[in-house]
Amino acid sequence: MAEPIAPSTSRWWRFTGYEVVEGSIRPAPGAELVEYDPWEDYLSARGRGVDRVPPYQSLLRLTEGLTTEELKLLFSGEAVPVELGDKREKELLRWCSRHGLLGIVPHLYSALRLPIAVVAARWHSNGAESWKVLFDLTVFQRTHDGWITRPMRFEAGGDEAVRVAESLLASSRLVPVDIGENAGDFAPSGADMFRGQLSPEELREFVHHTEVLDETWKDLRAESWLSGPHRVLRGAVNVTELLDDFFPNLEGDRPARPLSPDFWATYAEPVSLFMHWAVRLKLAIETLRGNERAGLWSALVGRPLEPDFGRLVLDRLLEPISPVIEERGPGEGYRLGWSTPSLLAGLGMMITLDLVEGRRVHVCEACSTVFLSRAYQVKFCSDRCANRIRMRRRRERERQSQEERSAGKEERR
């Protein structure tokens, strides 16, 4: 059978340890960042072995035993405090230590707009005051082979620069800075220098020529499906909107380029949003069993679900994935690869591959986890669950046998 993926295009990152602090999953102190191939576990799970399950299945196990109210809360997709209990939290952290965070931000957003940096210079020439204002609109943009930094700048000069600079000073958006005599080519030597920071909305307020801003960003990829904060595929987003939920430890408000080591060092995922996607994947797979399961889930979450909800969720998870062609080696031909922007997208691809290869949706009789298998009458999601039930039944038979022997002795008396 042809290889389903090219491992080199599907790398991901994980820390060797995580902790939950104030409702967010963060790297544990002293943990090491490791780059790995998430598809190795998936491919190894295709053979039989003790507790060999694909990564998405072990993620679904985290939803076992959740109450109706907990499922409703997690399905809402809101970044709210949630108590998982010590056992489930340990299992979640163990999963993250093996697989990493889901990559919710790099999956949902195709571009991150950093706060707009402003540099201004003031000097006097021939008795007249002159200003020059520079706006730095740096954007991180997702491509098929990673994230790139797009530094974009435009200047205001002349009367426009004077008006903008005076407005920014009056509103305390600019503060003086001392850079000595090194203004470079930006302004004459000895000019008074100022720095500041604006949001896109503030830029539109102070700069009349906002078409420059719109023109700069108009080609950024925009996507949308379903609605709700941090739940939909969106185009460019102001990174300041994400700081509280995903960068609680960041000093300042300018995170590093997504998927870089510095990015992972400050990136976190709220427990509620992490578990939201586990619940959503569970729901998606279960509703693929038919309209009956969709009806049960509709009643559970208190809102109607589309009959094809499961397919819709998987389709949208696959949207940002790009097929790529890679050389196997010198003179060895080529292979098909998949460039995935997140572990979340990779999990969606794993589920999809299992479905299109004929695996059916089952519910484990031991742990109630949904799983996919080619076997028609399979009852358990893993050897671990099968062994647990066998041992339980063996103990039950031994207990019954002991009771029967005890009853026989009583009769003989």
C-alpha cells in the first residue's frame, strides 16, 4: 500500500512535560522542546500490539466519563475555567507530553497581525519644524510549508506627518526615546525620536489614508465556518485578541513567529478549548454512525446538529492541509506528502484516512470510547481494554465458582 503521508512534511513539536496553571496548559519548568513525527504513532497503531492506538483515539479517551453539563460547557468552545479532576488532568498532561498541544492558533488563523509599531522623528530646519512618521505593520502569514514574516511599512511625511504626529503625541501614543546620534537614514542627526504602538483600529483613527492599510492586508487568506470565538477558521487576526487566552506568560504583546522555538516557549492552550476539540472530534466521529447519534447529541448539547455534522467538521479540519510532492532520495522517485499547519489538522487527516480505507465507527464496550476498525464485530478499542474485560470476567467467574462451592458445603452440612 502506498505511504499515506511523507513524514518530513508533517513534523510537530512537544515539550517533555506540561502543567496546568490558571486554567491553561503550559510547558513545565525545565521541560525540553522536542521535534517529532506524529505519524509514527499512527502508523504503528495499524499493527496489533498492547495499547497501540492512533493519537486521535487516545485524545478521545480524555472525554470518558464527562457529565452532560461538562459536555455542554466544553462543546460551547468558550475559554472558561473548567475543573477536570486530578485523574483526568494527569491523563491530559501525559497526552500532551507525548503529542504536544493541538496548535489551535496556527490552525484557526492564517495570519497574525502584530501591534503596529510607530517610529517618529522631529527636527528643525531653517526655523521650520519637520516630522517623519514610520508605521511598521509586521504580519506572520501561514504558507503551505510553514509561517513567514511579512514586514510591511509605510511612511507619512509633510503636512500629513505633522498632523499625525501631533495627534499621536496629544493622545500619549508616542513617547520620547533616546537613540543618541544614530537616527540613521530615517531622520537628520540630532532629531528628536519617538516610539509608540497602535492597533489597526487606532491607525485608521489617526491616519486618513486607511486604504494603505486595507491594500496591505487585502491578499491575506480569509476563511470562515461556523461561528464563535477561537472555534472558526479565520483569516488575519490582531494578535492582541489572543494574548489572554494563548500567551498568558508573554512579556509584552509581540509573540514570536508561529511554530518557532520562541513561540512554543510562550504559547499555551486553555484547558477548556483543548477539551472542546476533543469533544468536537468525538462528536464528529459518533455522528458519522447515523442520524440517530446526531439526534442524541443534539439533545445533549441543546442545539440541533446537521445530519452531516461529522463530515462537515472533518472537511473543515482538512481545509488548511496542502498536498506536496517530495523526493524520496537521489534517483528514488517522489512521494505524496501532506503539509499540516497543526496537530489538530493532522488528527483530522488520520481520522479521514481511517474512514476512507473502510474502517467503521465502533464504541468500546470497556471504556465507551469511539474508535475506527475494519473488523465488523470488534468490541474493544485496544488490547488494554480487551484484557481489562477478560480479567474482569475471569474474576467474576472465580467469584461465582467460589460462591457455588461455598453453597455446596452448606448443603452438605
